[in-house]
Amino acid sequence: MPLSHFTEQDHIYMARAIALAKQGRFTTTPNPNVGCVLVKNGTIVGEGFHQVAGQGHAEVNALLMAGTQATGATAYVTLEPCSHYGRTPPCAEGLKAAGVVKVIAAMVDPNPQVAGKGLAILADAGIEVASGLLESEARLLNRGFLKRMEQGMPFITCKMAASLDGKTALKNGQSKWITGSPARQDVQLQRAQSCAILTGADTVLMDDAKLNVRVDELPEPLPTQLPVRQPVRIIIDSQNRLTPDLALFSIASEIIIITTELDKSVQWPHYVSHIVVPEKECKVDLKIALRQLAQEQQFNHIWLEAGATLAGKMAECHLIDEYIIYLAPKLLGNDAKSLLNFAELTSMQNAVDLTINECVLIGNDIRITAIPR
């Protein structure tokens, strides 16, 4: 259906479906965030969103709410209904069986197991189908899932905090606290939306970091009643310097250590696993590691919270999709530590150019969201 054929009401109902889908952003990994609204005679008769992988998809939850009112209804779905049997039955078949007469999807699902097959099932059953309504908004819902499906890589958000003169710590290593409490609370909210948190061994050893979501510091209640899902913590440790007595391992949630050679002499807790990847310049090959995290571990969105060396190398290798930078109203001076470390640039043409998408005040700090050009 041409975009011009979508009505004002179509836009309103799809916007509602997108708002519902956002409620699942803390819990659905590795599945995408999806919302569904069922409308009959100008009235919403059912709505739902996907909450947890393995449980009902958005369409299933909306159909449960609608009951017999689903017959003759129009379904507005933020992502093409699935067509395959996974941990749940195909949603396209569920909509067909419920007697829905029209399905509007914001976008086609790039998952090769679906990729148009869901809409084809519906069309073959005589159900009117259309797609493309509010597609750009729908894509923003699932940047990580889409990148994993389309490129076989996770979406990487790099978080950094610095003074106004671009420094992250004093020369002696002190960095607590550059930013204020509201900014640190905002970081917890950002962490909670990620599949995993990635850092290097240096950060863990220097800060004795736990890298978990600190629930008591979240700035607002999460939109669902589900418990906070702790992201998987991923540590790059090419020299096997980590030891089980660190604070990181005091929290019994999944940890993945990426290294170039496994040290079998260490006894690790049961929730710790290792990924061995090839060496590149005496370090972990980051591109291979990230590809493995996407394709084998099914991580959609990874939150990079690392020191200047790892963050700089990720930037050099063009592996960062988004930067979130918290700037504090402080000046730390020339000898303080810099935001990123990478090879010396000899031309401004080699500078990392960014497009700023958002600039907001979080307490007394500025949060800048930017993407590479």
C-alpha cells in the first residue's frame, strides 16, 4: 500500500503500537521489541507488546485481550508477524485463525526466517496487508536486532564521561565523581536497556568494577512489573589478568571473558564462560569477537563502557554505532587523562566526524548523543 493511502487514524494506531513496543525494551532480548493494536469499528479492542523471549508475542497478547472481538479487526503491528515455529507458534497463523481482516506492519522483518513470509501467509488467506507505516520510528525501536539480522554484528553504544576539557580522570587515576548523581542514574537506565555491557580488563582491575545495573539507582520505575534483567557482562582480557576474587565475580549473573588463549588453571564460578578469538596485534581481534557475540550469543545491543584505550581502538576500527557522552561542568587540566586514545592524526580529514542527534541537560551535566558520519 502506498504511504499516501494510510489514514490519520492509521498513524494514530501505529503510534500507539510503537509506544507499547517501547515497554519491552528492558526485557525482550534477544527478541525484538514489538507492539500490536487491534482495532474494530474505530475502537481498540485489544493491544499488547512482547515482554520476554519464549513468552507470548505482541500479537498473541493483543488477541488474548480482544477475544472474539478480534474477528473482523485490523491489526497494527510494529514488525511483520512471524511465520515460523520457534519457542512460540507463528503469529501470522494466529492472526489468520482469529479472523483479522487487515494487517498493517510498520516494517518487514529482516530475520531470514520471516523476511516477508508472514505477510505472504496473511495475503494468501485473503487478508489485506500493508507495510511501511512509521517505518523509521519502528526501526529505531530495534536498532540492535536489525543490525544483527542485516549485518551479523551488534549495535555498539559507547558511553563516556568527561570534563568540559575532555578529560576522564586526574593524572593519578581519580575519576569519582566527574558527573553528578542524575547522570550516573541515567547510565543505570541505559545499561538496563542493553543486552550486554562490554569493557576491558584494565577498567575492571583499576575500578574493581561490578558493571551491573544498580536497581536502587534507577531514576524511574521500569514500565513493566518484570524484574530488572541484568545485562551479560563481557570483559576483554587478552592477557588473562582477571581473577575470581574481583568484585565483578561477586554477583552471580552471566559473565563472558574474551581472550586469545584460555588459562585452564583458574577455577571460575559456574556463571563465567570464555570465548577464545584470534589474536590481532597482540590483542583480541575485536571485529571477530563482536561478530561472534552477535551470531552465536545473539546480542543485539552492547553498551561499551571502557577506558580510553579500548574505546579508542573500537573507534579506530569503526565498530561504534553511537556515542553517549556525559560532559560535566568541570575543568581538569592538561595532565589529566583523555577521553580516547588512538593513533596520532596528521590530517583533519582523518578526524572522527560525528552528527549530534541530541543534547540534553541531566542534572548539571550535558548528555550528548552522536553517531559517526
